[in-house]
Amino acid sequence: MNSDRINEIFNGIISLIQAVIWPAFAVFFVVYFGDSLKKLLNNVSEFSLKAGPSGVEASVKRQLESAAMLGAASGQKKSSQESSDNGEDTDVNDEYRKIIHAIARVSDPKISEELLTKKVLWVNDCLEENSYEQKALEVLGVQCSFSRNTEEAIAQIKASPYHAIISDIERPPDDRAGYTLLEEIRRSGYYMPYILYDRIILTEHQSEAKRLGANGCTTQPTELFEAIISALVGDRN
């Protein structure tokens, strides 16, 4: 991939970032991480896939689109919280560093190719709230199916087992629906990775998730992304 093509893809992804991330976060993302994104492009361009150069470029585009979606998800989560003058810039700084690190991980061609074969079930009664997070996985080729309640999710799992499950914690009328689903599928003999993702995670939620054997429990888009990638392809150096 030559430098002109790298710049073309880079400029395209900057436009995408500006379109999907709230303006303040878009500016921060572009200015602070411009060089890091270009370095990622150059690193990925050194790999070769069976599909040839066009395959490499497609993989790069998926990865950068995923980064944009994670940035949008983080921006959306930040905007829904009360702003704080004390330490806010550091928090944003750290979050976008994590995004670059997470996406750099999936630039490994073997991981990128393996993700194309993976299926995830996402269970949430308000699926629309996680649209950016869902897209961050889907643009990498992960097949996402969706369910809004526990009973439907159990039926889907029994019909076609998934490689991993993402679930919120509370779904009316069950204030521990995420745990109910986890316990039920374990009793049924399904042991795929299970990650809890919700707007609010209390200390007792973390403890209960660990006790029941969940693979993760978080409110943060990038932590969710890293947890699900690890669940799908394993921890690799």
C-alpha cells in the first residue's frame, strides 16, 4: 500500500470520525491521535493477506471504522454523564489511548480473519443505546444477533449456539436478568464466554458477575470491546 493510498484511507476515516463522534470528541480524536492512526495504517500495510493488497486495504478500513465507532460510543457515554472540571481531560485522554491500543490489536491479520467466523448474541431491552458498540464489532466482520428478553435469548442459543454473549443486567421485570440468563445457559450446558455490559455497574454487580463466572462486567465501550475480542480469539501477545 503506497503513501498516497494510506493518506487517502486516513482522510476518509477522519471524515467518518467527524461524522459519527460528537464534535468536541471528534476534534480531540483527530488532533491527538492523527499520528497514531497513520502509524497504525503503515503497520497494517506491511502485512499481506491471501486476498492481496485489496484485502489488506479492506481490513484496514474495517479496523479504522471500528475505531471511529468506539470513539462515538465513548463520546456518547461521556455526554450522558455529568461533566466534571476536575480531571476530565485526563479521562478523555486515557479513553482514546485505549481505543488506539484495542484497534491495534485486531490489526493482526490472523485475528482479523478469525473474527469473520465469529457469532455474538447481544441481549438488551434497549438495544438502540448500544448501536455504536454493536457497529464496532460488525464492521470487523463479527456476526451479531440480538434479543430483547431472556426467554428469546435462551431459545436463540439453543437453536444456534454462539461464540460469546453480551448482556445487560436489568431487564424489566427482572432486575437481575443478566445473571438469570447466565445461570440458565450454564445449567443447560452452554459455556461460551459471557460479558455483562450496562449503563451502571455497582460493586455488588462486579462481585456477582465474578461469582457466576462471567468473563467481564463493565460500563465502558472500549473495555467491552477488549473483553469480547479476548473472548472470541483468546489472549495473544
